[in-house]
Amino acid sequence: MSKEKLMDRARDELFSHINRCGVLQASADDQRTWMDETIEYLAERYPDLAESDLQGLYQIGIRFCQPAIAHGSRNVVPELEETAVN
């Protein structure tokens, strides 16, 4: 399998784990710990990936866990008061 396909497969698996494990709602410290452990798992699962590839997956995963629009009920936009239309 080509390295690009291997990276794509590992990335897709990482995103799948992130979505299934509830790590999006975890604190930043817990996300980093979880990501460290998950990248170790992916390194065992995909031994042909270089350390730089694994670091890239780590960075992608951390960015995915911290989207531009925050998750959770505390980050809900307050409802606007109705205004009269002139």
C-alpha cells in the first residue's frame, strides 16, 4: 500500500476514534493525553508510518478537537430578542 493511502487510512481511523470516544468534550489536558495514547496505538497498527507522519496525525487530531466553533451547551449563541420590523 502506498504511503499516501496508509496516511489516509490512519487519519480516517483517528477521526473515527475521536468521534466515537467523546474526546471533543474533554479538557485540553485530557485531549492531549488521549491523543498521545491514540497515536501510540496507531503507530503499532501502522508500523510503516514514520515519526514525522505520526506527529502530523497528532497535530491534525488536536486541531480537529478544537474546532473554530466550540462544542457544548455552554457555547450556545444566546437567542436574539425579537425586534420590530420598520
